[in-house]
Amino acid sequence: MIIRNEKVTDIDAIIKYEKLTAQTPGFLVSILDELTPVYYQKLIASSDIDLIFFIVENEKQVVGHAYLLPMSLKALSHVYRLTIVIHPNHVNQGIGKLLMDTLMKAAREKDKINKIESLVRSSNKRAIHLYEKYGFKTEGILKKEFD
């Protein structure tokens, strides 16, 4: 397995795997029609966003990705939102750990990142366990937040 920075040419694979992951209830906050090439083209191609984005490949196939995206308001620009997606056929292979190790190292190298947060459904026990291993704490439970 190799880990590398994202490229615009990864967009189709990213969307494919997010849509596959979203089919499992409770795994992603996004819904299928929100996962569009236009969204990822803007995200990856924008020079205005201080994005940290990594791809994991196994035998030249994208099997996971993760990114840290700064909040858009200036008052919150020190807070980054974490998204991590592992292809459903590649879970329990250490990909989440590889992505988290790489993201946390990159985050430590940026002075402006003071907080990393993630929205996780309470039913996604695997993600919660991974985040807790990296020191993430539950700050609150959002009621009636997601459909």
C-alpha cells in the first residue's frame, strides 16, 4: 500500500468509494446526491483552501482517502474538519491507521491547526474507536441533526 497526495484524476474513485460507503447506513454523514465531481473539483483545485488530502492505493487502486478541511469562517479557521473513507472491501487492513498517522503528522506541521473535529454517527463504532485511539473526545451529541 502507498499513501500519497490527492490529484484531480482521483475524483471518480473518491466519489465511487464514498457512494459505496454511504450505502451502509450510518457510515457517512453525506448522502449520495451530495457526492459530486463538481464538489471535489472545487475542493481539490482551490488554492484558497488550506486542504490536507491523502489517498491510499493498493495495487494502483484507490482504497481509501482522508482529508482535513479548514472551517470557512475566519473566526473558526484554526478548526479543521476530518473526513475519512475506506473502501468497504478494504476495512480492517490498517488503512484507517495509515491515513490517521499521515494526517496527524501533517496537522502537527501546520501552526494554524489548533483543533480537529469530525462529525460521526453514533452507530459508526469502528470510526469512533479509531478516533479515540488518536485522542479524540466526544464533545457533544447532536440531537435531530441528521436525517
